[in-house]
Amino acid sequence: MSKVLIFGHQNPDTDAIVAAKAFAYYQNQKGIDAEAVALGDPNMETNYVLAHFDEPAPRVVKTVANETDHVMLVDHNEAQQSVADRDQVTIDAVVDHHKIGNFETAAPLYYRAEPVGCCSTILVEMFNEAKIEIPAKLAGLMLSAIISDTLLLKSPTTTDVDREAVRELAEIADIDVQSYGIAMLKAGTNLAAKSDQELIDADAKSFDMAGKSIRIDQINTVDLKDVLDRQAGLEKAMAAENADKGYDLFIALATNVLTSDSELIVVGDDETRAAVEKAFNVKLAQNRASLPGVVSRKKQVVPPLTAAFEG
């Protein structure tokens, strides 16, 4: 069998990068020739994490069928979030913590999905079950992924399983979770260094909701004003993406990682805007609405929005 490539979703966040590395190490320990790759460049937060642990970034691939017949997916399963030629290779395994959408294979596979805050949390369980020791550097990387996905265990997606994984990994890596976590989250919020296009691309995912193509981007910050002051430019970039990619609705979710509050910026037609207002019980004003206490796209944005479109 050719080398197995393991990767997370497009526009990778820290968990997508780290989970691929962790799962590749896990497979290597089981005698599988596996390599972690990425479907995009690491973001600022992930670069901070990689630099902190002196870990190289994975190489970026645009296609996979040109170099392998077998892949494994982490931190995603939906086709629109994956590599373009995924249908030309065999998917041997999936480890994910998101909803399952438009996913099917021609052959049986290993599929593990759990409703936890981070894909790396599931991998901690798998390492323990297989009695494979997690090296200190990898433990630090996996800890960083959980901190990122759960916003330092403040997100409503956080479970006791995540908390136990953080405790275990922090002990292995010998890291003070609170001080390191705050520094890490802040490192990912230097928005001034990014263009409007980069901001709407950095952590964007596509979803199909009742036949509508929905694009949802999340922008983490320590001051919502830094995002809202750029609303006009962001809206222009979002409208251009709608026209170019055929999205029916583009949402930018600006999230304050310290206060756990968000603001929505919405670009769409009257029908999709009405669905947003219904989903969150808000009235859009100047294409914007406040969402106090909302920090999770997966748990607090996608489900109510899906229900609004389907209802």
C-alpha cells in the first residue's frame, strides 16, 4: 500500500493541523507509513504553537490522488471541507467531532466520531486505549489544539472528556494551561496584519442547508471593535465571494476569546437574512447582530441556522 496521507479540513485551524500530526504518529506506531499534510497554510495561532514547540509545519497539498491511493481524515468529514479529489482515493479512517454530512464510502472504514470539544481529545483516548505513550512535544501540541477549539475550556462544546485530556496532556508537557492558553489565544488575534480577504478566508467553512450554500467564517479577537471597524471592507469581500463561489449566504462570526461574546456580520438576500434572524431571534441592523455568550460555530451557530432553513 502507498503512503497514507492524513489531513484536516481546508483553511486549517490548530486542531486540523495538530490532529493530523497526532494521528500520523499514532499510525506510525502501529506500523503504518503515514504522513500528516495540510490543505492550507497554518494560521497565526497555529504558527505560534508550532514555533513554541519547535515543530515544523506540515507540507501543504492541493490534491492527493497524484501521490497516494489511501487517506485518513481528521477534524472533518464533509466533502466541501475536504480535498478536491477525495473521491479518487480510498478513505481508510475518519476521526472527527463534527456532525456527519454527505459522507459515504465504497468500502468499510474505521470511523470514530464523538461529541467532544476537539478532535485531539478523541485522539488522546485512542492513544490511551492502544497504550501508546504520547511524547512531551506532541502532548503540548495536542493540548494547544484543545485550548484552541474550546477557547480555554470556556466553549459550550467543552466536555469532561476534554477537561481530563487537558489535565493529562498538561502534566506530560509540563505546561501551565492558563498562562500558556491566554498567550496562545492572543497570538492568533493580530488582525491588523491581515487583509479583509484573509480575514474572511482564515477560518471559513461551507455548509449545505436545505439546498442553500452557506459560508461561515469565524474571526477570533480580543477586541470586537477591531473587527467591526472593518465591517465595510469585510462585507465587500464577502459579497464578492458570494458572487464568485455561488454562496447564498456569507456570515462572519467575530468572537471575543476573552469575554465569550460574538457579533454577526451577514451578507445575503432577504430570504437568507430572514433565516439568520429566525435562527438567533435577532433583528439585523446594518447587516449586524450581537450574540452574547455565543462562541461555538459548531454548537451555537450551525444547528439553529440549519433548523431555520429546514423549518
